[in-house]
Amino acid sequence: MQRFLLAVLTCSLLSGGGPLLAQTPPQRPPQQGGAPQPPAAGPGEVRGTVVDAGTSAAVASASVAVRRAADSTLVAGAIARPDGSFRIDGLRPGNYVLRVSMMGYAPQTSTFSVTPAAPRANAGSIRLPRAAVMLDAIEVTGQAQAVTIAPDRNAYRVRDVAPAATSASEVLESVPSVQVDSDGKVSLRGNEGVVVQINGRPAPISGAQLAAYLKQLPANTLERVEVIANPSARYDPEGMAGIINIVLKQGVDLGVSGGLQLAASTADRYAGSGNVGYQAGAVTFFGSYGYSTDDRTVGGINDRTRLSGGTPLSFTEQDITGGNGNAGHNLNATLDYRLNSRDVVSNAVALNLRNSNENALSAYGVFNGSRLLLDEYQRVRDTQTDAFMADYTLAFKRTYQPQRHEFSAEVRANRLADEDRVDLWRQTAPGLGLRDAEQNVTALTMYQFTAQADYTRSFGQRTKLETGYKGTSRLLDRDFDVREDPLGTGVWAPSELSNALEFDETVNAIYGVYSHGIGKLELQGGLRAEYASRDFSLANSGESFPYDYTSFFPSGLVSYKVSDNTQTKLSYSRRINRPGSGQLNPFPTFFDIQNVFVGNPRLNPEYTDALELSLQHSGALGSLQFSPFYRRTTDIIRAVVDTDDVVNGREVTSVSFKNLDTGTSWGTDLNGSLRLGQTFNGLASFNVFKMVTSGTGGESSLATDAVTWMAKFNGTYNFTPRTSFTAQYQYRAPMQIEGGRFAAMQMANLSVRQKLYGEKMNLTLRVSDPFNTMRFRIQAGDDNIIQLTERTQTSRALHLTLQYTFGRPPRVRQTPQQQDSGGTPFGGL
């Protein structure tokens, strides 16, 4: 049923909110023997609504057939809209039989008449009783598409775009326009200012914690990934590049369903996960659990050249070897209870327990300007992280009329506890001469509370108002304890680098979005108003940096349906990036002896105005989407690299943040999908954009004017219905940044999947990075210092994954009469 629903709902969205399918009598073929055609259609019509007999909920996509009562000849048919309603017109006077059917329900029949005096018949509310259906007895015809193109988003089905992935992070690597770096950070169109959502709610963590969470979230619990490049005012305005929404599998029809997955690789990566779903009566439950462990070797260099008038004064060469490991448990569960035909109470819980470690040995060589060795030594870095995250949501929804008149409210609470321990020391030879030792312990506790209410009301078939309120409060405490043993005698003393901070932030927002359809046009306008305040304080100095501000975020969309398969749209939105506590904290945090991070407590939020034009075309073989875009950012936040800084008596390269004047970027996306029957399914994307940043005052060195591009390809070839081969490749061209340059990056994945025992088991063999091309490289500097940094980690490996499913829920049989004759290659959300 879900596959057919997907197709029907997107046809609705792309048709400008009009009828889901043409609900008029089909043209009848010529009768045998050249008999004359039947007279033209008459003025009669029949209307009604299809609902669940037990819950009174609308039954979307039910099949409605009209036959003559005299001879049972099929006269016309239709598919019920998302709200269960249907309308069939063009009926001539006479007596008719109305038959309504839907997989999983017992069909219902009734009679009605059309007369000249009463041409309009009302079938009323047709109640379909549930009927259990065994999956093995259902023949599934037709196939849902890998990509769904809706007016405001692109949705990618996980089983098609990343069939061999074992984690959410690996799934995102395969999604067009999305990039994931070696640390697991997610970006969209090359911009890390993107919000990651889980089931439509912002992820409860961010930064390095979110990257680690996505690496541990099992891929087999994901249904699809939605890319929303230009969200409306309904959504939170955070995320300059847009929103990536990860939708977990939760749809359960009848009975029990579930699955298991086991994965192992030659690179010491192992994972196991399971999920189960249950639906009976008023109760629906879905739960998943996963455990993963990932150990990788790390290598790289940090080379520094000090200059004077372009002449080298000294060289420092740092060779890094080591490894890092991540392990964690991940639990997600939802429980829905239907109070009555209108009201549903939902509970959602997410738990994540993880630990990670990093051990690195850095060999230093110090040379003068003539390359004569002055000193050599080693530094050891030992890092241990333990974290626990708990997130709970209680939600209520009342449905007066599905998708047309609804009210929902929810409260959400989240707690994150994170402790990092870093040990640094210097030794003249392995195991000897310990001195200049340092211990850093960071303890972080964060609480976040959210309350939200949303109301939707339709006025007519193509007019809708959405409005609501959201309040968020975040409380964070971070203690940073640093102890030093300069001589390596075992006598530790507190360091002046120790500090503690408190960070409180509150955001209150109201919004309104109005949508209206006129002919082939769909118009939408919205406005979100926010009042935000933050208070950032330092325990050691007693300094406080309060800041409050009011913001307005308009949005708009104009969509025009050129034809059944072609649509164009123009959208606008305003978004914000609020600096986090890490960017604000002015106390230094050392990555190693030569590189330090220093925050800026006076950062302002940055605002982006985004404009996007999109042209979408679909056909029997696939779809094509061309999307030029333009973004202008004020008070843009950029990392500032000072290669000649001194912190705690050390000559270091420091990284901080600064508000610059403006930043603009413009470019285009070209996304395409191709399906050749049951043989081949592919996705490809090409993104090119130009970034221009203006420095503040005389700091022209912080300005950039650069063009970069990236491309991604993902294709699956089915040798047989049971055996398939998938290839994925991505490339990012070199990219100029403020004060530096990122080198090009590329990576490939190859996999073979074999189905066993019908659809119940899959065995996948995947080779990641077969050409060993995955590496990170950046060069930054100025007239004083040039620093070259390169990192590589174990990415080439052989992975084996076994997936098993049981008790899968019933699915709809899509009959030839129900298939879309327009050849559209995508379904709806």
C-alpha cells in the first residue's frame, strides 16, 4: 500500500493540489466489429468518502468503480484522495452499482441512480472493515521509485540509493548534493550549515556528537532521506544550507514485522542491529537497537614553514601515526495509541551510549632555514570520550479531516552528558624522557526542552493556512580542567587554561504559512517571528555576555505546472546560524602542541537570504531536476587562522571565529534519476557554485572569490531479480577558503547484493574506497607562516552484511488499472 500511496500523493503535489487522478470516465476503445461508439458522457456524478470502519480514519487511495446495474459493465473509476473523498462525473441517467475496495479491507458495494431531475448522487461515508491479508498470497506489481520530487523537497529511498550501507552516515554519503567528510560532519552543497532532523524533529545533538551518532545509527532502520534546500517559515530557520530529514521506518500495517542485520569488515568494523514493529487495534509500536564498533588507523602530516620577506626562517615537520576507535549502543522506540477516531497520543524515545578513543604519536623535526636539524622529539596524544544522550517526546494529534484540518502538540526533553579526557606529553625517545605533560578533562552537561503546537486548516480544495508556536530552552554547563607537569616528575599543578562556562539560550517563535492554488499555479507565503536571548558567562573571570535579538523570517514559493510531467518553481527563505558555545568560548583548547582553538564570545548570528529556481521534468525512464540558486549572508561567521599566535607561552597556529561583512554564493544543482525497467536504477548529481566573501575593514586577507564543483553517481544493475551490483563515486574539486585551500577529494564504493529465501534475506559484499583515494588535505597561511595539513585513515576495506526480515506487513497490489498512465517516475511523500 505504501508504494502506491507514494505515487499518488506526489502526483497530487505536482498537480498543484488538484485532483489526484483525472476522475472522469475513461475513453472506451472501439467495440469489436466496428460497432458505433457510445454516446458522449452525461451530466451526472457521484461523490463520497471512504473511511476505516473501526477508526473512522480516511482510507486514501481506495479504488472506486462504477458499473451499470443492468449488465455490470464498467463505466468509470477513480482513486480516493488523501482525505478519503472521491468524485466521479460524466455519468448518464441510469441505475449504477458502486464498488469500493482496498488491500487489507473487505470491499463494499452499494447502488445509486442518476436522473435528469437529480443528476448528483451522494454515496456518503463508505465504511471499509479491516480484513487480514497474508503477504505471501499477494502479488506485488509496479515498483516505488528511488527518488521522489515534491514541491519543497527531494526524498531518496534508502534501499535504492544505499543498499549496502550499514550506518546512517554511509547512507548520506550516497544522497545527491550531500557530503560527509572523514570526521562524519554533514554538508549540503559544500555548506556545513545544514540542520539534520530525525523524523521531522531537529536532531537532539550537533557537531562531533551528531557525527558519531550518525555513524552508529543502523542503516536498516532508515526508510528515506529528505533534502529540503529552501524550507518554508513553518520550519525552524536554523541551517543556512537547508534541512536534511532522516525518516526512520515506522509504518506497520498489521501484526508483527521486524528485521536483523549483522555486518563485519576487514578493517575492524563490526555492527549488529534489530528492529521490530507491531500494530493491532489502537496500538502501534516500533523499536530498533543497534551496536557498532569501528577502529581505524590514522596517519598524516603537519608541516610549518616560517617566513620573513618570502625567505624561509625555519621548518617544523610533524609526522603523525595512530588510530581511533568508536563504539556505541543506539536505541529508538515509538509507541502510538489511538484514543478514538480523531485523537492519537505518541511517545518517542531515543537513547545513545557511546565511547571513543584516539591514540596518536607525532614525530617532530625542527630545522633552520638551511634545513639543518636543530631538534627532534615525539609527542603523544591519548584521548578518551564517554557520552550518553537521552531524548523523549510526548505528542498529541487531533485529526478533524486528514491533511485539511488538524491540530498537533508536543513536548520534548533531551539530556546529553559528555566527558572528554586528553593526555599530552613530550618524550625525547620512545618511552624515555617524559616531560611537558598535560591533562585536559572536559565535562559537559546539556539540557534542552521544547514545546510546540501546530494547526492546519483548509478553506476550499486548494487553500490552506498553517500556523503554530515553538519554544526552545537550552541549558549547558562545561567544565574544562587542565593540569600540567612541565618536568615530568609526577607533580601536577593546575593550569591557567582551566575554565568553566555556563550557556543559556531561549528561542520563542510563532509562524503562519498561507497556500493557495489558481489554475496551474500554486502560491505559498509565510512569515516566522522569533525572539531569542542568550547568556554566556565564564566562571573564572565572572564575565558575562548577554545578548537578545528579534528576527523575522519570510518565505515564499510559486509553483507552475507546465504539463503533467513538467513543473517549475521559484522559492525564497531567510535563515539563521546561531553561534554555539564552542564558537563563543574564549579559552584555548589545544589540538596538539602547535594548534589551538580559541572561541569568540562576541559573535553575532549570521542571516542568509536564499533564492532558488527549479525546473523538474519526469518521464517513463526517469526524472531530471535543474536548480539554480543564490544565497547572500550578512555577518557571515568564518574561521580565522592566525599562524603567528602565542598562547600560554607557546608559538602556535590558532583557529578562531569572526563575523565578516557579507558572503554570497550562487550556482546550480543538476540531479537526475534513470530507471531502465527492472534492470538498472541510477542517480547522478552535479553541483557547481561560486563563493564570494568580503572581509571586515582592512582585513582583505579574509576575503575569497572562488569557484568549486562536485559530482556524485550511484547506480545499481540487476543481473537477475536476485543478484545486483551497485557502484557509487563522488568527487569534490579543490576549494578556496579564507586564507587557505582545500585539496580535491574523491572516493568510490562497489558492492554486490544477493537475495536469499525470496525477499527475507540479503547478503551484501561491499568494497569501500577500492582505489585508496580518500584523504583530507588543506594548506593555509599568510606572509609569516605556511602550514600544510594532511590526514588519511583506514577507508579501504571489505565489508560483509547479512540482513534478515520477518513478518513483513501487507502491501498493496498495484493493478494495471491503478498505474499512472502518464509515466511519471516518482511517487509522493
